[in-house]
Amino acid sequence: MGDDNVIARLGSMKALLGIVAGAGASYGIYKLVVGRAGDDGGVNRRKSAKSGTIQPGSLMDKVSGFKVVSKSDNLDPCAETESSDILSKSAASLEPRHLSMLLSLLQSSPNPEERRNVLVTLGNAAAFTVNQDLLREFGGLHIIAGFLSDPSSEIRVQTLNALNNLSMNICNQEQLKIYIPSVMQLIEMSPVNSDLQLAALRLLTNLSVTDNHQHLMKNSITLLLSLLVVSNDVLQIQVLKVLVNLSSNPDLMDDIVQAQAPASLILLFDGCTCTSVLLRLLFFVGNLRAWRPSAQVAEALRTRQDSLYCVLLDNSSQLHRKLPLLLSHPDEEVKTQVARLLT
């Protein structure tokens, strides 16, 4: 059966772009939503879905003509597909040929909005393990990551969101680790509190869950600490998720405590700080205090007054004065963590 007949039965663009990601397969997935379509466009898509026709110029129309990408070239674009309507399937049920066609379109389309929509769809599909594996086998991780440098900030955001879901797969992390420097650069160069920074930090959170690739982030500790004192609550939480992950690795502790830290970091240990931020700060300090430097190393660190060691750990740190004040915090978990640090 030919592609045209197959695609005609699939309906409208909704078959590939109207995928609902399903339950929270990752905390990045809620950002993956198809963006601002006009009211008239929505009416046309609904009419198309009812009539079973393909709108000229639609994603379904364009995808139907692309050669399938395959690691072994054994996926025939004219192969027989199941007769059930794809509109009734979830993202987890997308067939391999559809993912391959979308990757082809992503590489060839000159239309930024179309590329964005393809990334949204691939990101939604990547919330499911079977598609995470297929996209890796098709070479899709590197294809998608290539758009980290796209001129459009919205496309870069959707690229990061797709990579975030793909990074839930440990095998995928082995391929994605080479993009950590690029992601760090995006964080550094993007506006503070932007969607780009948030999406990049979410990806780093996934990549830092295990200690396999944490060493690739050790040179960016100062960047993360600096961002922590200038960003909003949402971004601060994401920064601290990464810092808590990294500080759980004893092999990185020397690099972390020697990193340059803003003196204003100490101001976050205050009852006015968002409770979720404050709790993660206390977890971070708890991890740092588990590190025991030799007398010689501690003395060397004291000569660097702007080091994280001096700001949070040294006997001269203002943290020793601020922690007891938090024992009157209204949140019980905050008080519990403070008490643990004081014992």
C-alpha cells in the first residue's frame, strides 16, 4: 500500500502534531505544547480531520513524500501499515516510519514554525521509552541536538525540551553528554529567567542524576552559583537541583568548594526566601559539610575569600550566624534540616 493512501487515512496534521504527551513521563514534558495557532487555523484543522483529507502544505502533506531514515535502511516508506486510525493512538504508539519521516522533515524544512512543530511532536513522542530508543537508533539525538544553535530562540527551547525527555534514557545520555558544553553556553548567554535557561537547566538536571557525566559540569559551578543569586524562584529551584546532584559526588567536592561564589549567596539563607528554594539550599549545604578537608587544604582555601568554602563552610562564614535564626521558620521541614546542620 502506498504512502498517499496511508496518509490519507491518517487524517490531518493532528495525527502527528496533536499528540498528547500523557502522564508526567518527565517534568519537562509540560513545556512541549504546540504553540500559537490562530482560531481560523483550528477550524480548518477540525474540518480536515472530519473529512479525512490532507491540507495542502500541511505537515502530513510534506511528511508523506520523505524517504524514511533508518539505521539499517530496512524501513520501507511504502511498507504496509496497520489499518487502525493513528488519530486513536497515543504518542507511545507512533510507528517507527512516522518518527523517521519527522526527522527527515526536521532536517529539510526551511520553515522555522514547521521545524518548531516537528520538535514539539518529537519531544512528546520522546516521553515514551520505546520512542527514546527508536530515535537514538535512527540517529535522531544528533539531528535534534543540531538545532541547539538555531537562530530562533523558540526552536532552541523546543530542542532542549525534546532532549530533556530523551535524556530520561540512560543509553541516550551517553550520546547527549557531548552537548553539555553547548547547553552551559546557552545558559550563560541567554537572558536571566528566560525559557531557554530553564529548559537548559532541566536537561542538566537529568544528565546529572547519576555521576557518569557530572565531571563535565564541574567547570560551570561558578556560573550556576552566580545564576542562583540573580534568578527568580523557578530558576533557583532548577539551579539547586543541579547543584545538589553534583555535590552528592565526593569526587567533585574539591572543585565545588574551590569555585568562586558571590558573597550575596549568604543572603538567600533567610526566612523571606521561597521555602522550596531554602530547603534545597539546606540540602546543598548538608552535602558540602559531608566533605572533610585536610588542615592543609582548608588553610589554602581560606586564602581565597571568594571561594564557596569561605562563603558557606569556613568558621568565619556568616552562615553560622544565620542558621540558628531559621529555627523559627514556619515550615517544619526547614526547621528539621536546620537542626540537622546545627548538630
